[in-house]
Amino acid sequence: MSVTHDSGRKKNHLDRQFDLIRRREEAGELSNPKGYRFARKFLSNRLAAFGLVVFTLIVLVSVLAPLLTPYNPRAIDLRNILKPPTWEHWFGTDKVGRDLFTRVLYGGQISILVGLGSALASAVVGVLVGCYTGYVGGWRDALAMRVSEIFMSFPQIILVLLLVAILGQSLSNLIIIFILTGWGGIYRLARARMLSLREEEYVQALRSFGLSTPIICYKHILPNALGPIMVNITLSTAAFILAEAGLSFLGLGVPLDIPTWGNILNVAQDLRILENNWWVWLPVGIVISLFVLSVNFIGDGLRDATDPTQQG
Amino acid sequence: MQQNKDVILKLRDLKAHFPVKAGVFKRTVGHVKAVDGVDLDIYRGEVLGVVGESGCGKTTLGKAILRLVESSEGQVIYCSDDEQRDLTTLDNEGMVPYRKKLQIVFQDPHSSLNPAFTIFGSLEDPLKKYGVKSRAERRKIIGDLLEAVNMRPEYMDRYPHEFSGGQRQRIGIARALSIGPELIVCDEAVSALDVSIQAQVLQLLMKLKQEKNLTYVFITHDLSVTEYICDRIAVMYLGRVVELCDSEELYNHTLHPYTRALLSAVPVADLDKQTDRIVLEGDVPSPVNPPSGCPFHPRCQSAIERCKTDVPKLKRYEVDGRDHFASCHLVDLPEAV
């Protein structure tokens, strides 16, 4: 690279590159559609890409379970009780001879539905309420705050016991319970972010144009609050899957005949199985951890990709 | 501006009080009187400077004009050819046609643009609201606006963090211009910029004023800026206007002792020039509990007995045939003028 410092210097490599960029910008070629920029940033984050692959894989395998395994997850086979992994039964069999690989696949359907579904639904409720009340303040804010406190001060396990006693043990009840106990955290997060963001001058500028409250708070302010909310969703997905596992383990979650990751782990209550039959609880434990990990990576990736100040 | 008496905005006894709550039951124990009875006429096409030290209510006044802060009393009357309308009585729907006429440029270029949106994304919603339906048209308008503030139209697809402070401030100006306002409140619009950029932005503001026939309410604490651009200057102290006159008048025939102190504090780049600094003692009194009588009397060097009891009104004087408003008892004394 030859740089001469007189005024009529020749264009060097960097100058030419800059000219090229400038020409492209003038031609409008650099104004990528937002979606493209987002995807590029997300995929260039290796952990996020890894998370996405693992996540997709687990979801696909769960959804396509009937095609991937010849067994019925509820079929009892008393001749093959607690068999270690073989070519016939990849993950072995459980106490009543059901194929564990099949149960893990089918269990994924329910567990992912419960985990991701509850996390997303409670996030939607929390964000809708938190953004609006946090922005407008006043009695609406106070009311929402008190209501969320009531829900959050209730111990989850008691609420579950109560609702299971009243409504019976079912999948939809479990999801409702998770939403009821879970929306408060995200609501508070969204509200807290709103309280500080609403004082920014760009918000006042939007107000000075007379834009409506929903447009200001959901369209313009919310994207700035999305980072921590996204992380919180992924964390609560993990927490809900584990909570489902925990409640099913106690026999309070999904009815025991429906395979879920939690119900499969349930048998590890038995000390003999814990000590002698590792294949019953280890594979499903690994799958849960992988899934939770991949969701967390995706959340981190989403947060970074939505932040325009981070170059991708 | 003497000959042109076409008023665009009248403020009548405008007050913005904020309750102070204390104790377990959140009882209102007092009010912060941020703006405490301001009367002003703003003429079409002028630059009205509003000056005063920190906490005197300048910004609150600007925001009360746009109803970004709700005023607690008084009127903001918008005057056009065929009607006069008190903006404080309108609801949000009713405000919409007037939102188009009044705009604001903010102080802090770092928080005045939404970091999550491109410039186009930030500026397009107001246009949408005011009836520009097609996206191509909005892009065209925003491109033209950016050119008007000496920036390249392609910049509309960039994010705020990719711009410098001066550039952002110019984008803020472009945003205020986007719906064709008549009056722009510049709330410390250049205070956060360094001096060379300040001059650049001020020149831009003046150029735009000429081109688009704008009126500015220029809120600042920088008296050298007001001298440069303002036609008239209102000096505020503790939520009130204490002196109001043409800007040369203010510098040549200062009537209010507070204004005199302010002017003496303007730094002059001349080593030989000895100025008599009037150093004010103490702080601005609390706007929750303003002093009796003239709000300035505890710090005024020439206060007389009457200042402690009577609140001076903003009175009209005539100096060299020009209007000059001041609220000070001393001006009425025979030896003062």
C-alpha cells in the first residue's frame, strides 16, 4: 500500500474500497431488508446457530416420533423389563417394559409444548400488561402491580395442588397453572424497563406527534426492552420444563400414563433404579439438558441480533 | 419584530404545578411550582429566547406549550387566521390538528432517537399518522428532510448509533420538521453539542426558519447563543418571566437586577476587558416554597423593603420607543432608570 502525503495523492486500496461502499450505498444496495440483517446476525453467532440446530432437531424428532420408532410409548411388554440398551431398544426399557427411546420422543411433544408454550404464553400476558401499565402509570399500574403480587406471593406448589384438586390432573390445567404463576416475573421485568424507557426523549417526541399509546409503547418502546425479556423467556422455558418434570415426578403434573420427560424421570425416585438402571434416567436427563441449553443459546442469540448497536 | 404583531401563540397565566407527596398515605404536602403564571405572546416568525438558570422552569414551560406536561392552570391559545383555540381544554383527539403545528427539538441527541429503529423507522410513523399512505412517498419525504438538514438521504437506513451528536441533532430537527409545523420549541437544542457544531446547527436552524417561515421558542441557558439568534428574549426566574424585550434592548438597557447578574456572568474572550461580575449568593430558592414578595429578593443586592412583601407584576415600560417588560419594584423608583 503506497500512501503519499501530498494533496494530489493517488487513490489507495482503502480509498477505492470506500468509494465502492459509497457507490453501493447511493444505489441503495446496502439498505438490506431488516429480516435479512437479523438472520445474518443471528446465524453468525455460533452458539445461537448450534442452539437452533439442536432445538430444531429435538422438535423435529419429537413431532416425527411415529415415523421414527415402531413401538407404542404405552405398550407394556412384561417379558422385557428393565433391559439395558440394545439394537432393538436403543435406550433400553423401563420397569414395565416400555421402550424408552420411544417414550423420550413422544415425551418431547408434551414437554416442549408445556415448557415453550407456558413460557411464551406467560411472556405474552406479562409483556402486554407490563408494557401498557408501565407506560401509562397511575391507577392501572398500581392495580396490575397488586394483582401480580397476589399471584407471585402464592407458592406455586400449593396453587398446583389446589387446582389439581379442583380441576383434575390434565395437561391444559398444568399450562394454565404455569401461566398464572409465571406471568408475574415477566410483567415486572417489562414494567421496570418501561418505567425507565418512557422518560427517554424519543418517547416525548412520539407523544408530541400525537401518536396513540399502543403504537408508542408496543411498537416503539418495546423493541428496546426486548433483550432482557427474551432472555427471561428462554430461562423460564427451561424452568417450566424442569417444573413439569418436578411436578410429574411428584405425581401432580401430567397424568402418569402420558409420556413426558418428567414422567420418565419419575421412576428415578426408586433408589434401586437410580443405582442399577442408569439407562432409565440418564438419556432423558441429557435430552432435557440439551434442550434447555439450546433454548438458552437461542435466547442469547435473539437478544444480540435484535440489538442494532452490536455489529454482526 | 415591533411592526409585525401577528401573534401565533398566547400564554395566559400558565402554571404547571406538580404535587409533592409524602408520608404513608401519600398526602399532598405542597406543590413544585415549576411554571408559576407565565404570560407571553409569541409572534409569528420570530425567535423568542427563553433564558434562565437551571431549574427555573424553562423546559417545563416548553413542554407545557406542547402539552407534554399537563399545565395545572392557565391557557395556551393557538391563533391562526380564523380562530383562536385554547389548547389546554382539548382532549387527545382534539389536539391532533394542533400537534401538526407545534413541534419540539430536544436537548440530548443521545436519547432523542430510538436506538432500535433506523432513521426511516423512527420518522415514518408520524407521517403515516398525518396521511402519507404509500411507503415510497414516505421514503421520498424523509430523504428530502435529511437533505434539508444537510445530510445524505441514504442515511435514513442507518441506526442512530452510527451518527455523531451533531448529526443526531440535525436528524432531531428533521423529525420536528417532518409534518410541517409552524412553531418549534427548541429545548436546549444546541447545549449538548460542542461549540463548532453548535454554530453549524444554529446556522441550519436559521436557514430553515427562513425557508419554511418558522417560529422558534428557543430555550437555552447560553446567553451568547440567544444574542446571536433571538429577536426577543424572556428571562425566567423561579417559574416566572421577570424580563421580556427585544434582544438588543436586553443587552443595552437591562432593567431587572437578575438579568444584570446573568449578563455579567457571560464569559468574554477579552483579557483586557474587566467586567464587574455580579455574583449571586446562594441557590435558586425551592420552587416548592418560593419566597414571599419578589421571588428574587433573597439574592438581590438592591432589594428594598417592599420587595419582601409585594409580588411585582410584569409591567410594560417604554425604552427608546420600544416595549420592554420587567417585573421589579426598583424600576419604578425614580432614580433607577
